[in-house]
Amino acid sequence: MRPTALAKVCGLYDYGDDQELSFPENTLFGAIVQPRVAHHAKILAIHTEEAEKMPGVYKVVTAKELKAAGGTNVLAEGQFHERSTVLESSRRVLCDEKIFRYGDVVAVVCADTRAHAQAAAAKVTVDIEKLPEALSYLEAVMPDAARVHDDTPNIYCEQPLLKGVGLEDAEKVREMIDSAPNVVEGSFYSTRQPHMSIEGDVMQTYFDEDGFLTFQCKSQGVYSSINRIGGSLGVPTSKMRVLMNPTGASFGWSTNASDLALCGACTVVTGMPVSLSMTYEEHQHFSGKRAPAYSNGRLACDSEGRIIAAEYEFGVDHGAYSWGGDDLITKVVRHAYFPYNVPHVAALGRIANTNHNFATAYRSYGSPQAYTHSESMMDLMAEKLGLDPFEIRWRNIAHEGDTTTASYDYPQYPMEEIMVKAKPIYEEMVEHAKKTSTPEKLRAVGVAWGGFNVTEGATDEAYADLELNPDGTITKYDTYQELGQGGDIGSMMLTLEALKPLGIKPEQIRLVQNDTKLCPDSGMSGASRTHFMSGKATIDAANKLLDAMRKPDGSYRTYEEMAAENIPTRYRGRFSCTTTAPRGKKLCRMDPNTGVGNPNPSYTYCFNIAEVEVDAKTGKASCIRFACVTDVGKPGNIAAVLGQAYGGISHSIGFALTENYDDVKIHGNIARSGVPYCTDTPDDINVVLIDRPDEIGPFGSSGSSEAFQASGHMAVINGIKRACGVRVYELPASPDKIKAGMDAIAAGQEPYKPAKYFLGGDLYEELEYIKAHPVTFGGDSFYEPLDDKNAAKPF
């Protein structure tokens, strides 16, 4: 049982808002000032006078006050890619010169109660001069579009990906496709998906007994949060402490530390403990979202339906702030057509700033955008050739000797086994859909391949400490951030397994987690890395402790014997991906000029099958059954893996059908943004785990979470097409889109299909330009800080 399970089910788990109840009487309560008057504007004046007169107000904190207290007001940013054109950090703790998006914050009111703070915040006004707004990628990349940030063009990074003859000359891929016997073409759009965790932004800050500026919060990376805050608050990062409150979910939005900086600024300016809890609407407009993406592409196959070549281009909208986008774009381009054998590729990813909400991490970061394109294209090709969608995927999965689109071996090749196990499930679901489909309720089955990388990449590393206590118990120190996925039980399970020779029981392990003052850096909880990386570090720490405890006769010393012999009782484990070489191939970042690379030691694999129903009268689509066959290594905890699967599948269905954050006047709350209700997620979910030990993972296990939200949405979208004949090219698949398509078919017309998008220029011309203007590869650990050249790489 999870260590926190009993408290949660009994309602005794003290979440973020509960924490403030134990704070001292002099604690101030913060309320943010979000003008919500424009997506892009010059700030002429911020009027705080009326707010300062309101009852209970202690201070109205603006950028002016923060700078006076020694802060720079500039969050730490940097370049992850050699082709990035960003020259300056774009993100401010508190906006004082410009508003770049609807949810920007210009002040925080600190008062004696939350009600007083919120009432006063409503009295703060802002004088602005509106500036041109670009609210989508397509608007931002038009030749006459105004720059979002003065230091860089709106398209601020590009990642080419070339394979086969494309590495010689990208034009050869075009020629190959032009002359192929079977070619399909399409353009697609995936939405700005909101995370919609039930608990939003809530945190507390104060100076602890040792003078550390302390943040109690929700964070997927307690150490990386410190690095993101950087010098913005005027406090050295060595004097910051982040510890996690018991939290609800995040799904990625809490990888960003701008919310922590707001609360920290209040404590720096006032010197007082501060509790900040945003309303849900404030949180919805403030927190980052999944990056929307447009794509164009063509796919060529031979007469047997085997892929000859692919060309594709992505235009990814990173919103108002650029940080991390130059890393994201590499994931988008290399996950397209995973896990197939595509011999020849010419592709390009572009990422741009707009004046909409900024993009941030979301489970399966970058891959859902990729699969929206490639899994649609696979179904389009199946339709052209008259093949079953399962069959065309069977003919194109990678086998030993086949390589990724980035020209390296797949770390594993479980694709055939997965599809063999999926076939009878698929056939039964197809037969069931045929039998139960009616003219009023149209049913069919869609499929989609997917998967995701494990770890942050070639230089990812993690640390964990194990300590033998006087009573013979073990204390484990790590930052395996627990956000509902089971970071506590995961850490305990790894420790039990690593210390199996000692016969340790669960009740003999004490976990000290997610406090940067007490624990070493285990890295972020993201990129399906934490179980893998923390597990390897735990094994290293356990081996060191066991070696120290081991006597010449093979038995183990007690604590007293260790102390008597002056042998240390606490050991630090470390694991780095630089020491990992799957299949004898060294890990390396993608080349910025060609896309060739081998950035991750392992991957997860997931084949999704969705039985879909479409109401012929309204166009409303529903997913009534779902199955996935998946390889995530040897499951470390089957219940935890299944929990991740069910959650990811629910998110995937929502992404396909309803979820969106586009219209800020409509999408300000969780319901109107399309969160799936219980009735929208089928009761019949069948998850089949391929129990295949990962040869380099901890005890054969690997990551799991992000496999389940990578491409499940495309099984639903493909199922809709097979049910009613309407392909939805632009998510979400709302009833009005589907009904309009069905009406068009009934009238003998073609349903809506978008024309090829303008994504910034001709694909092949840009690939030729990149080839003629190569950049110098900066190495696997490339990171170029902006503003503060001594700033650490956040992750």
C-alpha cells in the first residue's frame, strides 16, 4: 500500500491550502493582479493607490518593489539548441513594461486575510497601449507579423531531420515521393491542451531558521525550480530551499517555477511568511499548456504498403515565452512515425512565439503533436491501398536492423510481439463494433501506434542517499517528486529490492523526500525518467552501503559494528546516462544540422485500440471501449503502472474530443475547457503489459507514464473516421465538426480538409538553407544561459 494512501482516502492528507493552517499568525495572504485586458500591450502605468487603502493590506508588490529589494525580476532562461535565435530572457516575475499574454501578472497584493487580498487586488488598475496580437502560429509567422519579442524573430528555432538519401540531399526525398506508386498528403492541427489538475497553484514562502528562502509548493523538479528562479529574487540559489507540499496532480505544469517566484517575491519584499493560492480561473490563465502544432506532410509507400519515404514539417506554437521550446521541437520531429521503419526522411520542425499562453511540459511532451500527424497519415495510406489499418502498421513496424527516423537503432524491438498480442483483441473489438453499430449509433474501431522516450537525454543524472540507522532501519533520501503517480511507493519499492540481501521490510524504511535542504538531486519527475534514473541511483547507493556493511564471511555488520569500526553509514548513489550505451551505441543529442542522434537509453511502446461510437443525429463521438498493449519493461509495481495507463487514456480521450484552451473568455474553468467526466471514460479498458525486462533499467523496469498519453487520442480520431466517414484534421473532434462532415457526405460533397498550412516558408528551401549554413554542434550537454552566464542548466 502507498504510504499516503490511508490519509488520502480518509480525507486527512494536508494539501497545499491545508498547509497554511499551521503557519504563524503573522502570515500574509497573497492575491495576484491579472489585468486580463489584452494579449499584448505596453504598460503605461500600474495604479496601486486604491488597493493600498483597502482593509488589511500590508503591501502591494510590483516589479518596482522587487527590484528595490535586490531582485532582477528576470527568470533564468537559456538556449538548449544551437539554432536558437533568442538573445534575452523573455520572462519576468512581475510584468512592468509589457503584457505578452492574457494571463500575465503585474502585482501581488499581500494582506492579513485572503478575502482582503482578493478585494484589494480588484482595485489595482493598469493603463495600457494595445500592441498587435498574434494568437496562433499561423498568424505569428506571416511575413508582416510584428515580433512578439524584440530580440528574436517569432520563429526562434528550427530542427531538421534527415535520413537515408535525405542526408545526401533532401531534394532526393522529394523526388522519391514524387515518383512513388502510392502517395498520401495531409495537414493537421493539435490543440493547446490544458492540464486541468483539480488542485491549481497554491504555495507558501518564508525564511526558515537558517535563513533559507523556503518554498512549500507543488513542483515536478524541486532542484530545477531553484535553477529556474535564478537571480530573479535577489537571493542566491544556494540560499533557496524548495520542499513539496502533499499535492494533487500536475501532469507537467508544475515544471515551471514562475508561480513560486511570485510568492517568493512577496516574502523577499515584506520579510514575512506568505501563502498564495490562486483561484482556478487565475491558475487556468497563468499556467502553461501543451504546445499546439500545425503540420504538413506526404507519405509514400510501395504497392505492398511498405513505407518508402516521408516528408513532414511542424509549426509549433510556444506561446508568449520561449524557454524550453528549442528542446521541445526536437521531440516533435523525432517521434513522428515511431516505431516504424521509414528508410528516407526529409523533415523540419519550427517553433515560434505567439501572444497566447506559453507552452510547458505535459505528459508525453512533444509526442502527441507528432502522432496527430503520422498516425493520421498511416490511416490515410491504409484507405488509399484498401488495407486494414492494423495490417498497414504490421507491415511497417521496425525489426532488428531497422533504425529510427534519427538514424540509430531502436533501443528495443518489441513491436512484433506487441502486435501479435494486440491482434485478437483488435479483431474481437472490430467484430463487436460491427454487431452493435446501428444507423443511429455508428460504431467502429481505430488504432494508433505510439510511445515515448525514457530520461531527459544523454547527460541526465540522478542521486539518492541511503543511511543505516542505529535501530537497524534505513532512511532513504531522494527527490522522487510525488504528484499522485506513486513517487513514495516507487522509491520504497526500489529500496526494498536494492537492499534485498538485508531482508528489509517496508516498515523498516523511512522516506525523506523532496526537500532540497535534506535530499540530493534525483532530477525532475518527468520524461518517464524518475523510476528509471532514481532506481539506478538507488542501486548504486545500496551497493555502496552493502559493500560497507559486508563482513569477510559474507554476513552484514550492524550499526554498532559500523560505528565501532568508524565506517560511514550514509552513502550517495549516482547514475548518469553518459554511462549507458544501449546496444553498444553511445547516447548523443540530435545533430542540429541533420537530426541524427541517439538521445535516450530506452523507450516505451504502446499500441492503442479504441472502439468509438458516433451519434448520427448530433455528431457527438464517444469512446466506449479502449485497449492498449504496451511494453514498459518489467513493471516495478503493476498497480501503479495500471493507474498511469487509466489516467493517460482518460487524458487521451479528452484530447481527442473536447479539451482545449484557445478562447480565453470561454476556457477559464475546468468544465468549459472540456475536462472529461466519468461517463466520458469507458469502464471497459483493457491494458496488456508485455513483461519484457529492460536490459539496462533498474531490475529490468523502465519508465511508463507517458506511453499512455502519447497517441491514444489518434486511435479515437481514426475510429471516428471509420465509423462515420469523417476525418477530423484539426482537434478536438467536436460534435459540430463531425456533424458538418456527415452532412457534407450526405450532400455528395467532400468533408472539410484544411489546405496546406504556411509554416514559415518552403520545406525544401529551408532544408537547403540549413545545409548551406551549418552551426557548430555544442556537445551533449549544450546549454547557453541568457543574462546570467553563471546560471545552472535547469535540468
